[in-house]
Amino acid sequence: MNAAPSAKRPVLSVVTPAYNAEDFIGETLDSVASLTVAHEHVVVDDGSSDGTPRLLRARDDEALTWFSQENRGQAGAVNAGIERARGDLLAWLNADDTYVPESVKAAVELLTERPEIDAVYGYMNIVDQQGGFVRQARCGPFSWNRYLLVGDYWPTPTIIFRRRLLERAPRVDERYTDVSDVDFYLRLLQGARVHRLKGSIVNFRYHAASKTCSNPEEMLEKAREIRLGMARNPIERAIIRATARFRIARERTLPFWPQASNES
């Protein structure tokens, strides 16, 4: 039976889409459960055929709410989770990633103390399939234009944002199966006041089954098309095409992502 939400309104709602995630979701659940800020964890089981529902059913966590639905894809699962979320602050954490609790606390405290800030993001630890540290992915200060023209340099799994931003982007576009986060955060953060934390907020698990690992060039090409659709003039479109060609060529010779292992 699915867990019922706590009556107490949370400050932070963490939305996790999950599909056949039994290998990693336990660590994801543990990391969210260890948060010291008032939170809820809304997990949407998107039609898993493995042991994901069984693991969720076995959890004893009053902050956890989960439910199963017919498979709609990752974007559809995120939308279903956002519809259930009750917090003023929201975050999207995938079912193979984990939080760094002290950094999440720092982000939430900053948003609580400074109501003019719309969102916070930070660095990201890249970890291997077993959760071993590989390296830290750092990022520069916030620039929406840089993201549009050059591509992803915000680690999107680290973003924590205010509910009010959903007026700009109420839903994740379910047409984009692999790069829906690129479209969503471009729409969500355009014109927003965003602060960067100089510390890792998320441990991003890079493994053979992850979408990022499966075909990095294809992901870059799909992200390019989204960015071209948001370009405001021919000059911006030319810059986007040029930077995309450079990044694809660089990926072939000097890959950003580590070599993923198929070992369990």
C-alpha cells in the first residue's frame, strides 16, 4: 500500500521519478531521508517491472509518499510528482542519484533567509556505479544566456527552486524523453534570480544504464535543438550551432564523462 503524506506541510518537496530502479533507489531514499530540513519525498514509480515497488513498500519513512502509475516516461513521472508536491521549495532528484545533506541544508537556509532568490544550484560529484567518487563537476556563476548559447553548465540535478517559478514553466514537456530537464530549466529560470553554492549538492551516478552514458552525442544534439527553438535571433542560432559542433567534436576526442562500467 502506498504511503500517505504527512499532515505537516514540508518546506522542501523532492520529486523522484523511478523506473526499474531497484539497484540504486535504496541509496536515493536513504539520502533524502537523512535531510535535516523539513521535507517530503514524492516518488513516482513509472510502471516498474522490477523490485522498485517492493522496496518502496518496505520503507518506514513518514516523509515518503509514493505511488505507481502506467509508464509515461521520466518527464511524465516528474509532472505527476510535481502535482502531488506541497512544499514551497521543489527539487527533482533521479532515482540513481543521492543528495549531500549538508549542502541541501545550506541551499534551503539561503532560500529561507533571502526571499528574493528564486533558485539555488551548486557543484555535483560524479560517482561510479558503486557510488565511488570520480571527480567534482564545478560550475560558474549563473547566466541564462550562457546556458542557452553554450549548453549545459548548470548541473540540473542540483537545482532547488521556489514553487512560484512554476508560473513560468508549469510542467515538464513530455515530448522530450531524454533532455526534458534542459527545456524545463531554460523555461523555469529565464529572468530568475539564481544563486550558486560553491559545494556539491548531488552525487550523480554515472553508469552504463544511465541516459547520459548511453549516447552523449545524441544528448548534445537533442539539447541543441531545444536551445535553437528558444533562440531569439539568427546570431544566437549561429552561436548555438557552432558551440554544439565544438562540443560534439570535443566529446569524440576528450569525453567529459568517465568511461562507465557494466560491472555490478
